[in-house]
Amino acid sequence: MTVKSVFAGFGGQGVLLMGYILAFTGMRIGKHVTYLPSYGAEVRGGTANCTVVVSDQEIASPVASSPDFAVVMNNPSLIRFATVVRSGGGLLLNDDLVHSPVKRDDLTVLRIPVSTIAHQLGEDRSANVVMVGAFAEMSQVAPLEAFKEALADTGLGKKAKVLEINRKALDAGAEAVRQAMKKEKSA
Amino acid sequence: MTKQLMRGSHVLGEAAVRAGCRYYFGYPITPQNEVPEYLSGRLLEVGGTFVQAESELSSINMVIGAAMAGGRVMTSSSSPGISLKQEGISYLAGQEMPAVIANMIRGGPGLGNIAPAQSDYFQATRGGGHGDYRCLVLAPASCQELCDLTFSAFDLADKYRNPVMILGDGLMGQMMEPVEFPEPVDPAALPKKDWILDGAKGRPSRIILSMLLDPKRLEAHNYKLTRKYDAMTAAEQRWEEYQCDDALLVVVAYGTAARIVKGAIKRVREMGLKVGLFRPISLYPFPKEPLSRLTQRVRQVLVFEMSSGQMVEDVQIAVKSQAEVHFYGRPGGVIPTPEEVAHQISHYYHNAHLAQGEAADGRRAGGAA
Amino acid sequence: MKQVFHKPKSLKPAIYHYCPGCGHSIIHRLVAEVIDELGIQEKTVGVPPAGCAVLAYNYFDVDMGEAPHGRAVAVATGIKRVLPDRVVFTYQGDGDIAAIGTGGAVHAANRGEKITVLFINNGVYGMTGGQMAPTTVAGMNSTTTPGGRDVARDGYPLDLTQMLAVAGGSVYLERVAVNSPKNIKKAKKAIKKAFQAQLDGLGFSLVEILSTCPTNWKMSPIKAMEYIDQSMSKVFPLGVIKDKTGYDEKQGEES
């Protein structure tokens, strides 16, 4: 199995960290991974994105021209990435900021209010980790437990309290996706 | 040793430190700024020296000085900066000073852009600066290989007393992949060099120079260098053959382009096309003999580069008239997709009637039975 | 019989290729005498320039490493950073350090690289045949300034040493000349002080030495010596330009 994902948003939303957590988790469970951030003048401008490939096989190109998933944290990124996701792929949107309609009917689109959920958890800064939990559930690229374990060895694992709240954030994101999927099915 | 998830630029720096490199002299340029950023801190930890010079010119000349004094030394830059360093690289070659230079190639000519490209192949493999010389050039295609080649580059530089160039691109510098690092080398445990300038204590004074005003002496010196390049050619050709055993067409590509080709081969193999990859890892010396052997059997060759065609000339020299050599390139920093390359492979494969040839063979086999 | 004059140990038994009346021969001797007197022959590494003194390695009996034109301070920086307890000096002409190598000189001084620069200013590109140097004084003839240097056309003579005075890491800068016994004595004192500053790890030291090039100046050796007094030292006045060594104060206390 090979899963190619793009994470995109404003600089400061923790977009690159989201991709890093995924790549790091993938590596920890023995998969081949590549992580490629956008770089150069672009990064310093304000928008940020990265591409992560997780695979059972050696990865050819770390660039994804038609990713399986796009995780979109702001409106400008929706415009840029909604069109490139492969047919049948998934689109995960930050419902607190992204309100534009998606003009494709060949994708699974889930809208998760990650900022609201993070706020309810008492840590606004964990919105990106909530989104990682949502992505884990939606993509099934790795078990949620693997993400939780891996988190301890990223920058978020330095303080026990921070680690704890971010593990809760992963759970909350995954749960939000399960609820959203149920709604999708019943709709 | 556990794997670490690290970006290419940091991998380069870490592998250098582990190889015993303690001196880095550089100047900022995108897309390789993470190399000096990493080493500025890392070299402090191991008691090394990091200098951000005022220019590319000064940084490469500091490298010359550090090499003369016996230090394991490196610099890094990207295309326009490497152009500026060429005079110094020519001196390193003429003076036979060991040093490692990394070029994370960006789109050119001129200021170009900061996207990944392979357009400095000629510059790297033909010397690059003035005079009759070569650098040993290594082109990794993954972060792990970047680590391994950087680690051995310092030994090769010392072995041949010659500059060694690591040829990557912007993508390789930015990309993160899991890497397993080798155990660190203690610089104090490295073999002592008997030619360095460290003060003539208890021995006659030494001179290091490339200037030989007498043409006969310079000629002798150039022949000595040539013999060294011949020795490199005999001992240091590195390459990878991927799915070449049954191939009717091979793609020749290196570095990032070779990764894309692997993705393309997966696609065309699914369609039943027998295609392999020949990936040069050492660009100088170019793996001429193995490619020549391969093309005694495989008569269709497609060269793919992220440039408008440079390595293709070395392929033609190696292949001679044994096989038909085609070229596909994307210059300017464009990263082609595996689908696009697969399309090109399929085009040349069918143009050469390889699919039909196979069918004909099949009929003959059937008739015989 | 007592020997009162001998060849410095740090000079090889070679015959100079320099022209009659050329200042390089005098300066080489002064540098070698200073190296001998400080007892540092076995720990000194020299970096000669591109220019007439490119063959300096034939004369100095210390380790010598060649630098590209204008890059001697960078090469010296590399050597010194690897071997901080050695003494590293560069020997550079005016074209080398004040034209093509200006940037390197300014930044090495500013970083306070613990090296010593001997800057030989003879107002002309000697080895290439007498072209205008950054330090050619107004009105002076060169092969690329027909009718003499015209500042409106060719720009002004550049005082590099003065420029280096504003660099935070320079500790000792002095301008001397080698055109009279008195000046030669002063020059040697300055060179010794510059090496001492390096030995004491104080920072960047440089001695600018006004020197003669009778061949390219198209003068007799004696006329050339006089020209330094009459013309060059008017534009480039002799004396200490910067001294943060504190050596003179110490001497004052002792005496």
C-alpha cells in the first residue's frame, strides 16, 4: 500500500509538523516514508505545505502530482489542492476556517472543526494534532496507537503534560471523523 | 542503531561530522542553507570550526587553507555559488588537496530559480574550472545514500588527494527520509598526512603549489594527475542496475531523476513492458564499462535528465553504436511525474517495435514446440 | 673573528630573481630576521601571493602554501583555523589585497583572524608589466593610465589600511617604507610587532610597506627610493594607523 498526502495551510498552523508526525509514525512502524516541504521564497511568504508518502515499498518520487489525500487548513490551500487529489481520494478540511464549497463529487470530503475541538480540550495550539488524529482515522495509514507512541519522540513529547493533551487531541480528531463518516453514510 | 527521520541537508552535515569533518566554510544560498545552519551548531558540539565567509570565493579558499593544514574540510553551495567556487576547486585539484564540496543544484543558467535541477552535470564532471583536471563526483538518490556517499567522500578525497563533489539537488536537500548513520570516526585516529603545512619542525620546509612555470614540469604534473584519474576510473565506478535482467529497454538516469524513473518503470511493467533502470552513482568516473556491457544486450536506451541533455553525451560515449540512444529532459527546475516518464518510455518502447518483437519470438517458440 | 652579519636562518640559500632596486628583497630579509628573532621558524606557515613575490617560497625556509590571486587571507584563515597555535602570515601586493582581494581583507580583519598580513604597496602591478594599481598615486604613469593616473577618469588611490582600521577585529595596523636605513629599521620593528600580536592571540595585524618598483616606474633605484618620500608617502603617510596591542603602554610602565 502507498498513501500520498498533502498537508497545507498558513505558516503557523503547524502544517509542517502534521506531515512530520505522519512521516515519523510511518518510519516507526517500519514503512518507507518521504517528507517533502515546500521551500524557498514560498515558505517565507506565509503559506506552507508538505507532501508525505508512506509505503510498504521503496518510494519512487517524493513529489505527489495526484495525492490520495489533501489536508486543508485554510481557504487558499483549498483552491490550490482540491483539484489535484486523485479521483476517489479524500479531502479533510478545517471546518473552522474553510467554508468554500468543494466542486467535485468524486472525493470523500470531511469537515472537522479542529480549532473548536482543540479549544474544548483546553489547548488551542493542538488543532493541528487534532487534524492528524482525523487523518489517521480517515486514511487508515497507521493505527492511531502508533501515532500516539510516535508523538513521544517528536518535539511534542518533551513535556508529559503537553504529550498527554496531544494524545487526547489525536483521539478527539479520530472520533470526530468517525462521527462525520456516520453522518455521511446516513445522509 | 535506530533510524532517524532527517532532511537531506542535515543528513549531509551529520554524515560529514561522523566522517571526521571538523571544518566547514560556506556562504548562504538557497536551496542548501540548512547545511551551514546545521553545521554551525553541530561542529561546535564536536569542537570543530564553522565560518560563514563573506563570499563563495573566500569560503572555497578557506577550504584550501584548511586542507593544506591537514583538516578534514568541506563546503557546500548551490549552482551559482558553485560557479564562483570553481577557481578554488581548480587550485584544489592542481595542488592535490583533499576536500568535499556539495552542490545542491538549482535551476539555471544565471540566477535561474531555486527548484531542483540537474543542469550542472557538465560543470561537475568536466572539471568546472580552468585547466586539465577532474573531481570525483558522486550523485546520491536518497537520504540514506546521501549519508553513505558523504561519509565515504572524505576517505576518497584523502585517498586520491583530490576534491570530491557530492551532486544533489534542491529536492534532495529538503526531503526527509529515514536514515541510519554509521558510527562516528575520531579525526585524531585518522592516518597522519605527510605532506601538510604545519610548521617545519624537525623536517625540511614544505611547499604546496599548483604553479609550475616550466612547461615540462607542468606536463609531468598533469600526467601524474591523469594517472590518478585513470586509477579512479578503474576503482571507483559505482552504479545500480534495477530490473535490467529481462529488459529490452533501459532508462539511464541519476539522482532524483532516477527515483522518478523507478516509479515510471513500476507503471510500464504493469503494462507488460520489459524496462529496466541503469543508475550511475559515480558521475565521474562515469560507469562506462558496465553500461557498455549492458547495451551489448539491450539495444534501446532512453536517457532521462532534469536538464536539456548533458549526461546523455557520456551515455553515447559508453554505448557507441551498440544501441539506439534517445533522450528526454525537463530543464528549468520542473520535476516530472512518473506518469510523464512512463509515457515517454512507452513511446520509445513501441516505436522500436519491442512489444511486437516479443510477440514474434513467442510465435517462433510456439512453432518449434 | 666575530661574525656581525649573516643570512637569516629562515631564508634559503637562493639568489633572488627580483630586479635591482626592488623592495621585495629587503622586505623578505626583514621578515626572515623577525621569524628568526622570535624563534618561530618551525611553527610558521607563509602564504605568498600572485605577483612578483609568487616565487617567495623559493626564498623563505618555512612551510609555504600558494593562494589564488587575492585570496591569501582566506587561505591563511583556513590554515590558522585548523592550527591555531601556528604563526600564519600572508605576503600580498597592492593589486592582490587592495583590488581583487579587498573583500577578503576587510572581513578577515573584521572577524579578527589571528593572522599577519604583509601588504607591499609599490603602486603598480609589477609582474603583469606595470598596469595601474588601486594605490597608483595621481599623476603616476602606468601602462594603463596614458598620461598618468587621472582621478576623474581612473579614480583615486585607495587607502586600504585606513579602511581596515574601522574593522572591529584589527588590532595593529602600521604603514612603513623600505627606502632608507632609518625607515627599514622602523619597518622591521613594525613587522615584529605584528607577528607578536598574532603570537599573543590579539587579532588581525597588518603592516603596509611602501616599496619600490624601479623597472615599472622607469626610474633608477635611487630615484625610486626618493619617489617614495616625494610622492607616495604624501598620499600614504607613514606611521601607526591603529594599535590596540597595548605593547607601548607596557614598555612605558617598565622603563
